[in-house]
Amino acid sequence: MLKSIANSTTGLRAHQQMLDVTAHNLANVNTVAYKERLVSFQELLYRDLKERRLPVAGHAVRPPSSGRGVALTATAASSRAGSLHFTGRPFDLALEGAGFFRVTRPDGSHAYTRCGNFFLDAEGGLVTAAGDKLGITLDRPAKNDRDENIDLSALIITPQGEIFIPVPPPQPEKETDARSAAENKKKEEKEEPPAMEKVGELPLYRFANPQGLLPIGGNLFLPADASGQPREGQAGEDGFGLLKRGFLETSNVDLAGQMVNLMRGQRAFQAAARSLTTADELWAQTLNLQV
């Protein structure tokens, strides 16, 4: 009887954890680049019942065994990509394919994320909403006669991760006659695109098993033994995805599937609770037996 109570308790605990994971997925349905968590169950080791007076058939008898219940053994992030949502913000980046951004946290450690809603800080670098710095180094462009303060808000990031900035043309010399002034005016009316200067690159990182990454909150992940060490690369090369500027990757949570999991978890939790109640009632009747 005590074994029945213990088995029912494991079912309650495992399915309570399943409901917690499902609720977490539903709560993050609008979180940028969130990957829904998938749960895995596993039956616990069996134990021998060791009953007495087993029948003898002339050979060794295998004693009957009983299971110990169930346990939730792992929660892994789904590898399914979310859809891309257009925002129009110049520093919103979405990864179309494999890869992670690397950010530097305030304590100097590195973490990895697919959440690409970045902002420009006072130093001209890109940071997350929490202030973690994106792993890039921007080289300040060479100044010319007209350019005293580079406008870093005009950064342009290509799908291959190259970072450019428009460089204003040099200031023309003072005009000596009306003819030269008219010629310069005609040149300006042509609206020629400004010259672009490369100021840096945005590297991406991959893992042998992305589902083995350790989530730490804030859309951040840390490498673990199951994920392997990060491998650096360039967007669009060697299996890495491309960058889409002005887009964000949405959550990949399947609402219909999560509602089904919620109902399954509730029914399984109720079944384990009913089993526990029945075992407790039988145990109480056994204790109240009178000889």
C-alpha cells in the first residue's frame, strides 16, 4: 500500500512540473525569439516484490517486480524557428537560420541569444534591453573636412553581418563665380547615394546541440556539456543563417499544442490524485481492521 502511495506521489510531482512548463510557455507567447520548452518523462527503476512461498518449478524463479513511478527527466528547447515580424527599427535583427548572437553581461561573462532587439548606447555600441553588450567592435570611420561627429545612429548591417556607415562627402571649396556654383547645385540635385565605409562585422555562433544549452532567463543561454562549445562564423556561410535588418523573430510557441498539453497534464494530475486518495482509503481500512 505504501508503494502505491509513493507511486502516486511521483505522478503528482511529475505532472505538476509539466503544468509549470506549459504555463511558462503560454506566458512567453509574445516574447521575442522565445523557444518553447518540451518535456520528457521516464519511468523509474523497478523493484522486486520479494513475496514468500513462491512456486518451485525446478529452476530459478524470477521474482515479480513493481515500478517506482514516473519522473520528468528533461526540458529541452524546441529548435523550430519562429516567424519573422517586421518592425522597421534599424537595430532590430532577426536570424533566418541557425546561429546565436553573443552578448557580454555586466560581470564580463558571455551569454548567447537569438533575441535581436538591440539599442544604441552612448558609446556607439549595440546593447540589449537589459544592457548586455553585443559582441562587435566598431572602428570609427576616418573624418573628413565636413564630418566632425560621426552619426552612429546611421549604422547599416547587411545580411552577411557586415556593418557600414554612410560617410558624408567632403565640403566643397568656396565658389569663385556663379558658373561653378550652378554646376555644384546640379550635382546635388542628382541625389547620388552617400559613400559607405565598413566599420565592423557581427559574428554569429553555433553549437553542435542547441537544445543542450542552459537557459538562464532574459532570453539568454549558456554553453553546457550537452551543447558543446560555441563555434564562431559569418552569417550566410558554413551553415549559419542570414541577418534580416528591421525584423524580429517571434516566439515559436504553438498555442493549440500548449492547450492540449495543459488538458493532458490536468487529467494526468487528477488521475494521480485519485490513485493517491484510493490508496490512502485502503490503507485506512487496513488499519481499522479488527481481529
